[in-house]
Amino acid sequence: MFKIITMPFNRNIENFDEDLLNHFSVDKYIRSQAEFFAGGTADIWRCYHRVRNAIWTKAMARVDFDTFSIEENLRHLYRIPFLTLSYVIQVLIWPPARAESQKPELKDRMAEPEDREAEDRKPEIKDRMAEAEDRKPELKDRMAEAEDRKPELKDRMAEAEDRKPEPEDRKPEPEDRKPEPEDRKPEPEDRKPEPEDRKPEPEDRKLELKTEPEDRKPEIKDQKSEIKDRKPEHRKPELEDRMARLEDRMARLEDQMAELKPEPEDRKPELEDWKLELETRKPEAKTRYPEAADRPSLVSARFSVLVPTYNSHLGYFRELTDSLKAQTYDHFEVCVSDDASTDAMLEDYLKDLAENDSRFRVMFWEKNGGIAENTNRAMNMARGDFLVLCDHDDRMDPFALEAFAEYVSDHPESDVIYTDEDMIDTRGFRHSPRFQTDWNPDLLTSHMYCPHLIAVRTSLAKDAGLMEPLLDGAQDYDFFLRVTEKARHVGHIPLILYSWRSAPGSIAMDCAEKMYAYEAGRIALENAMERRGEDAVVVKVPGTNLGVYRVKRKVSECDVSHIVEGRTKDVITAVRSIRLVSPVPVEILVVTEDDRDEVSEVLEKERDVKLIIGPKGSGRAGLYNQGAGAAQSRFLFFSGHNVEILDSEYPLAALEHTRRPEIGAVGVKLSYPNGRFYHTGMIMGVNGLCGYAHRNTPHGPGYFNYAACIRNYTAVSWDLMAVDKRKWEEAGGFDETLPFYGDIDFCLKLIREGYRNLYTPYISGVLKSRVHGLEELRNKEAAHILIGRYGSEILEDPFYHPLLSKLVEDFSVARNSEADLESPAE
């Protein structure tokens, strides 16, 4: 069907982009290139892959940047390589190439003498006839498939041609260019297989072989001429000029093209679910903070949004400025400090921005100073009451500043305010919502848990000092540690008002992008401990990302009494585990209700164990109180008879916090025998009254590293709890009249006394029990008593977001289908 041309495969691939850029029909171009390269059946698939890869890697040359958006161009490009090439290979190229590869053999046969003995040729002819018969079904299937796909391919090609208008500056085609030969058009009818009833005799076959090459000569000649005319020399300047104009934009969009791939289908339902739930559950958040969109506009505070820039991605930066222009609160300014960017397009955009909108103030610097220094420059430009820190490639909710203004109006003593956030990918798809706890000082010393969006009173920022250039990468962490040390009140708005961009080069996408930031964060924490007068070292936490730290305080006093309530034989193992694990002497007191059982007899023989017999019916609260009253040490530990302490930093990891004047009760990490979490702190308002954080979930860092961090909770479990004896006495001990929730009541009393409770993961224990059902952890009578004593406010836990589940304890987003629990107060 065409003449075999042998040459290196790279001959035309080198100029593939020029051909693809200017050719009006991609389908015809692929066909001609594949035919040109394929020297026989052995080369067909190599040709297929080379053409396909060339199209994919050079596809950017076809993108019309002036007319269509990136998304529209990609939708255009995604249609080209696969369906078209499949059609070309299966229908247009494979049969002709196979016939072409057979030509040498057939020519040799034509050259043989006419008087060759018929008997010698009969087996060969029979084989060929059998082969032809075997191939008939295959050829029929291909023809049927080609006929079925023909309308679809025509529609796609027509749509592609309509979507790519001819550039205005494109020069007309050379007049001497030959028109596309009509007989070269891929019409499947020309390629129909021979009828089944046709069985060519040897003489017919000879005639066919003699005439076929002559019939195809015009077509092969036209094809060669077309390939030659595809690259006229006089068009090279035009192509070079166009490529030069596109080179700038192509370089800037390479990363985007690599990222703009279809979102995995299995992620979309999950991400759409949380967005839907977030919108429908917003009324619950209003119980603590009414949505800013429903409130009247305020004029009490003026905000200065600080935006440091350096060679910013223009598309992302435009999204940020558009979100700032869309703010519903008008009393703000945007201070843009450009750190000697080399991008001329960004510079032009910033100049136009300042000229067209008076709220945007832009400063250009000749010397690059780094992110901390550049942010300081923006701070020095600010004239507002509050500074709002914002990254140059993120996006702000239209109600963000109005929400800040309303919060300041309701809480005029607030000096620092932060919000919730989510992630936004390069295509603008939002995901991974991060629902924050209210102000959690011990969590902040574990990691920067609230990076966005933050507003700081300007006078406080100047008093605390500007950002430290030596801590680039963690400069915001260091700044936030300093301002919160001096703040009168740190507020939290439980709404997602900020989207953090996850893009290549961003720590939001890959924690390994800025390794230097983790060491800078550790140094920032060490500086904070030094300022606060704490004798501590800061180390990085294993089992989670490098941005999580442990402030390890020095323990100078190890005066410990451990009270164990003893009801079963398990208490013997519990007592022995204390002695095995503790590196320091511990006074062990076992309090039981019966002195005549075999457990008491065994315990009396244990060394360093003091057995206390209490009255029957004392309950756990009564047994704990009796043991605490008899304890000789300053620091008390309480644990149940079925809790075994595992190899960990008992008791030092709790003592470093119980001796702190601001800390009340300290809870630890407990697991079920199956290895799943039992307790990493307690959360109020869940499962009727309270729940156990991360209960019955696999071991790991937990929700945003909560299980791996030292952090504050409203309450901790008395299954293994530590407290200073003086604070225990100040709270009045455990309430022996409560039938349930004695540990919750004790922790709430400590909060009333001005203390905050804390969880540490550095002491581990196992609760020797089967996994509890939700019903087992509820008690309506005790819940009524506590709500009457402390008010229904205890159901709104400041350390648990109102949009998270009130039924289960895994920090999942609350679902509309979640059955509302009957309120204990009703």
C-alpha cells in the first residue's frame, strides 16, 4: 500500500512539535507519521508508542493560551492520543503494513519461471488459502468495529477543530502545497476483506500480484510528496517566532500541566461528603459563634492583611486577590511586600493592582531578604488595628474579615484570633478540613496546630517583636509562641475561613519540601522554654511527621504514691507492673473492700505494698479517697485493678506536668488488649455526656496528631490518672455520691479552681477488658446530676469542634444521618 522507507526513528520526532503546532488535522498527521515510521509489522507497535509519547510530551505546543483556559485546553488534549491512535493502528496501519512487509516475498515469487511445477506450489497455495480463510473473521470484526466508531471519531475531530481557532497571525499555506489526495482518506469501505466465496486460483493470484503495485504507485507517490511538503523551509521563521512567544508561558505552566490530572474517582465521594456535611451542620457551630454572613457589618476594627510575595504563581496569587476583593467587610487594607521578584508578569500585575484598587498597597524591594524579613516589611507598612497573616498562594473565605470583626466586637479583650482551615489543590478542589480545638496552650508547644488564618493585634505584635529571620521556615511558629505569651485572650472561630494551597514545593503537599523548617521549629520552642523559665529540652516525636515536638521537662522531685483499687486477681499483675516499670521508688497502696479473700493474702506478702481495707459499698471514688488520704507522697497516681502499666516513662512523664502550677489532672495513653486505643483524653458532649478520644481506633498519631501530642482536654480518665495531692485536696477529692462519671466531676472541679487538665502519650497502659459498647459508657442519672451542677455548657467542649461527631469518638465529621442522642437534661 505504500513504499517501505527505512530511516532512524528520530528523524521526524525531533521536529514533532513544529508539525503538531501547525498541522490542521491531528488525525491525519498521526496517520502519516505512523505510516512513515512503520517499516513492517515488527515496527508497528514501536511506532505506535513513539507517536503517542511524542504527542503527549509535546502536547503543550497545541494549547492556545490566548483563547482557552488551561482546563479547556486539557479537555481538548485528552481526547487526541488514545482513541485516534487506536483507530489508526487497528484500521489504517496494521493491514497495509502487513501487506507491505509481504511485498519482497511476493516479488520473488513473481520472478520465478512460469513453468514451475504445479505440484511444488500446491502446498504453499493451500497454506495461503487456509490462512486467508482463518483471517476472515478477524478482518470482519475489525471492519465492524471501525464502522461503529466512525461517527464518534468524526464528532470528536469536528469538536477539536471547532475548539482550536486558527491564530490570527498564522501565515497562509504555501500555494504550491499539494492538496490532500482523495484516495488517501481513511475510508473503511476501501479496505473491506475479500468475499468469503472468493477462492483465488494461482493464475488469479499472479495477476493480482502483477497489477497491485502499479495501481498503488500514484498513491505512494502522493504520500511521499505530502510528507515532504509538510515542512516547507520558508515556514521555519514563522514557527520559530511562535515558539519564542510561547516559551515563557510554557515554562511557567509545566508544573501545572503535570498536576492537572483528573481527580481519582474514589476520592470524590469522600471529599464531597464532608463539604456537604459542613454546610448542613453549620447551625451547630452557631451555638458558639453565629456565622458572620448573618450579622450586620461592623466598623469597629480595621485589618491589615499582610501578603509577602516572591515570584508568586500568578494564577494562585490572582485567586487570593480576588478573594480579598470579595470580602464582605470593607475596613481593611492589603500590604503586599515583594521580595525582589524576577517575574516581570507578577510585577506588572502588582502595579496594576495598586493603581486600580486603593486598598492594595505594594512595595517593591531591590534585595531579597527571605520570608521573615519580607513579612516584617509588610508589618511595618500596616496601619490597621489587627494584622492578618496570609500566604501568597492561598485563598480566603469572603466572610473571613467580617467574622474577625464580629469576634472582636463580642470579645474586645481578644489579642489573637485564629480560624479553621482546609486544603485546596492546584485545580481549586477543596479537601482535608481541619477542625481546630479552642485555645490549647500545651498543644501549641507540641506543634503549630493553627497555622491559618491568624489575626494579631498590631500593638501586641510590636510589643512581642517582629519575626526572626534566623528562624525562616518556622518564623510564624516562633512569632505565635511569643504573642500568645503576652495575649490577654486567644480566640478561636470554629468555621473554615481559609484554604491552604497544596502545590509542588509546598509543605502542605509534601512535608519533606522544607526540612530546615523542622529544626527551626525546635529552636523556636527551646527559646520559648527559656523565656518562660522552664528547665526543659525539645525533641522531635517519633511515629509522626517532623513538625511534632515534645517539650521534655526536667523532674527534680520524684515523691510518688500510687493508689490501686483492688477487686479482682488482676490487681496483683497491676501492682507488679508498677514495680517493674518505674525507675524510681513508688509507694503502692491497694485499697479493697474485703480482707478475707485470697487476693488480700497475696498482697500482704508483696514487698513495698500497703493494703488498705475499706468499708463495703465504697465504690471506686471512696476507695481512691481512702488511699489518697493515707498516701505519704506529694504526687498521687490512681488506677483500676485491671490496668497494667506497659514499658514507658512511668512515672516521670506525668510528674513533669503535675508539678506545673497551672496543670490539674494528667491522663495517659491506654489501650484495649487488642491493641486499639481505649483512652487518649476525654471529650464532652459525645455519647450523651462524654466520650473517650480515639476509642476503638488503631494505634497511630490520631486526628491531626492529637494521640501523639501532649495537649489539653476538658477531662481525663481515672483508669490511670496523676495529680498533685494539694490540688486533689483543693478540689475536695472524688465525689462518692455519684454513681458514674466520678473522674469527669473531679476534672470539672479542677477547672473551676483555675487549672487545666492534660493528656500525655509518654505513659502507656492496657485496660484488661473487652471493647466497651456505647451504651456501657452512658449513665443518664449521673449525667443529670453533672448538668445540674455545672450547666449544659459542659456539653460544648472547647477542646472538641462542634462540627465533629457527637456519637462516635474518632473525630469524624458529624453526619446528617447520625441519630440525635436524647439530651440527659430532658
